[in-house]
Amino acid sequence: MALYSPLPHFIPPQSSEAKESSEGGSSLTTSMVNLSKNIIGAGMLSLPFAMRGAGVVPFLLGITLYGALNAYTFFLLGWCCQVVQASSFGELWSKTFGAKSAWVADVAVLLNNGGACLAYCVLMGDFLSKALAGLLPGVPLLHDRGADLVLVAAFVLVPLSLLRDLAPLRFGSVAGLGATLYVFLLLAGDCAANANIFAPSGPVMKNMLPMRVDFFQALALFSSAFMAHYNSPKFYSQLQDNTLPRFAALVAGAFGLALAVFAVFGLCGFAVFGFAVEGNVLKNYGGGAEVMLAWLGMAFSVAFTYPLVFSGFRESFTALLPRLGFAGANTDDSKFRVPFTLFAVALTVLGGTVFSNIALVNGVKGAILCSVLAFVFPAAIHLKLTDVGGPAEKQSTPMMRAGSACLILVGLASGLLALLAMFVLPKTDFSALAAETSSAV
């Protein structure tokens, strides 16, 4: 999950991406860099927590498997776009299942972007409450995540979400990339300087190959981290000379890089903080100038990317109303735009105040939305297009169709097991392991 990039059909038509597409598309290298940015982001902050629950070997095996499966389904969506000549997720769905069922795609977009905005608020509450406690120790009000989120909403989120032209906010993507790179280097540097990965009594060796139900929550966090599938049609349509082999090279390069970054980051975070690691690994840090920069950098990039995602949320809501038989709302009409924005932003701020565990938010999102968007929907679209009488009946193979049927089962089963692990099954108590490994250091 890169910093939750907005959906392609909600990007303003005069964006640099649209201009580049109209002038012949993006080169393979440019597309690979952009897709890597789309994947690698805030979702990786929960990966050390995932390693704690899953164990080192299950984590590495699981994230490798999920990286490969997510890369394949991302490619599969591009394959389907090539069949029906679609350039957006909504268009692909409509051309496959018909316009009457397009509300399904709208609901998926609505929930995905709504969950992204909630996750943004949880992260902003984490970063700002930590940073302001260090910068302004004499102002205890600003040490509270609720107060911080209200102030950010009033002075940043609401005004920017009401902008009609979001193109100037594209710098948030560059800021997010810089902040993510800085956080990666910070944690990797701490691991190299302070952690002994191969110490027999250390957390890594003590957590090498356990058998825990927490593994299924880790799978949901993997799904959330790799989630970028709603942008697959955009990347396929905007790729120069967009043959399937070139698109496959794009997907393999970007997802391969993301897999390497995620595996290293998860291992480094767990090696440094052990069984005490939190759902947002940056919350484990106590302070210092370099850590303060990480907190503020991530808070800044999240705050200025929130309006881009919120725009997609608002657009999908207005698109959904007519499909459900309600009178359509015009997003350019201030009578709708202002009250809806105020209400929706307030709702996500409330959620960011109540929920403080980003791993739980990302886990639920990964178990439900990401399982559907990354496994169930791509496989269902492929099966429909390659069915008897379908436009791609002769372009697929029995193995691909069998694989798509299995993907639906994997998505549904892994999502259900993740929810059971998070809310029903007994949770592992890591306090004894945390005390044992910390005393051994």
C-alpha cells in the first residue's frame, strides 16, 4: 500500500500523468518507478509487527508468496484490460459484467478509499502526538491525538479536500517517497548498528519458526502492503508499447523491488525492537532529532496525500447514488460538496482518534477489501471473460482458469482466517518473550 494512491479514473484530467499518456505514454522505466511508489509506502510500517506474530521463516515465506500472487493478479487485470480495451477499473468491470452491476466496483472503491482515509488519520494521530510532545513539551493539549487531528482537519484536511483542482498536491507523492526512503534508511541503519540478528537469545532466533494463528493476520497485512490493483488498468493503458510482455516486465520489476524492501524492513524492525514492536514501528522510538524528522516527514506526506484519496472517495459516493436509485449529487455544487466533506472528514478524524493501532486497521482492510480487490475481483473478471462464448475464450488456458478459481478461494479463506485471528481466536501473549529477549540483550 503506497500512501494510498487515488484511483485512476478520479485523477484530474490535466494531471501530468494524463498529459504524459496523451503524448505517447510512460516509458517502462518511468512506469516501474511510479508503480514502485504506488506500492511501497505507509503499509510497510506494520510489517515488523507482522513478523512478530508470524515468525521469521513464516513471514519470509508468506510475504514472498503473497508478493508473487499479488504481482500475478495485478498482471491479470492488465491482461483483461487488453481483451476489452479498458483503461480504468470501473470501465473494466462494466465491460465484463455489464453497466447494471457497476455499483459493485463503486462500493469497492468507496470502501477502499474510505479505509485509506481512516488509516491516514490513525497515522497522523500517531506521528503528531509523538512529535509535538517532543517539540512542545509545555503544551500538553497537543500531546493528545484527538486534539492534533482536529487541528489538522480544520487547517489542512478540510481546506485541501475542498479544492477543485488537486494537481498542485501531486508533490505529496514525491514527499511521501522521500519520507518513506528516510524511514527505511533510519531503521536499516539502526539494525546494522544496534541489532545482533544471529544472537541465540535475541528476538530473531527466538522467533524463527513458530506455529501461531497470528500468521493469518500477517497475511492480511501483506495484502494491505501490496495493494495497488485498482491502478492496474491505468498502468497498462499508459505504458508505451503496452504489449503483455512489457507489462509483465513492469509488474515483475516493481513488485520484486517492493518485496525486497518489505522483507528487509520487516526483519530490521523486528530485530531492533523485538517482541515489543508496535503496529506502527515508528511509535517504538523515544525521540531524537533524526526520529523527529521521520515523524514529521511522514505526517506531512500523509496530510497532503489525504485530499487526493478523499477526492476519489467523494466521487465514488456520488457515482453510487444514481445506481442505487437515488438522485445524483453534483460534486461541483457547494450545497453538496461542503457539508459532505465536513461530515466525511470529521468521521475519519473520529476514527483516527478512537483507533490507535494501525496494524488492526490495515489488517481489517487487508482481510476484507484487499482480499476482494487483489484476489476475488481479478479472478472473477478473468473467469467471466474466458468463459464459453466470452471475448477471450480462446486466449486463456485451462491452467489459468483453474488458477483464477483457486485465487477466489485463497482470497475468501485467507480473509476469513485473518478476521478470526484478529477478533475470535485466542491471541498470543508476547510479554514473556519480550521480557526474556530484552533482559538477554
